Amino acid sequence: MRKNIYPRSTVHITDLSRHCGTLVKNTTATVAVLKHKRVIAYLVPAATFAAMMEKSEELDLIELVRQLCGGKTVKVSLDDFSASD
């Protein structure tokens, strides 16, 4: 499932290259980077990116659980895992 990213502002690639440090330091929301009036990239704050990666990992785990749920199950007891001396 893909959701659109709706940036609060835009910046032209030329302005980004000229004022990169200032833009990166002051960006608190997603910014679309434009070239010839087309979005070519997004400038995303670090906290937003970290949240996106965490959500992505959660979705990967959910998919893994769904795949494994339909598999064969084996009944075991805790005694099966105790060490025998």
C-alpha cells in the first residue's frame, strides 16, 4: 500500500544546492525538491525518516507472521527444552 507524501513546501534543486546547509538545518517538515516543475526527491526530517523506517520494519514483521501462520505446527512442552545431564 503506497501513500502519497504531501510536502508542506517545495524547493528548486538549484536553491537546494546553493543553500543546502540552511535548508537541512531549518527543515521541520517534508519538502519536495523540484527540477523542471517535477518532484525529483523529498527532503525529510530525520525524526520523520526514523518513524518511517520503524513503520516499515513493523510491516515486514507483520508480513512474516502472516506467512508463518499458515504453516505446519508442532506441539511441544517446556520439558522438551530442559537440559539433560
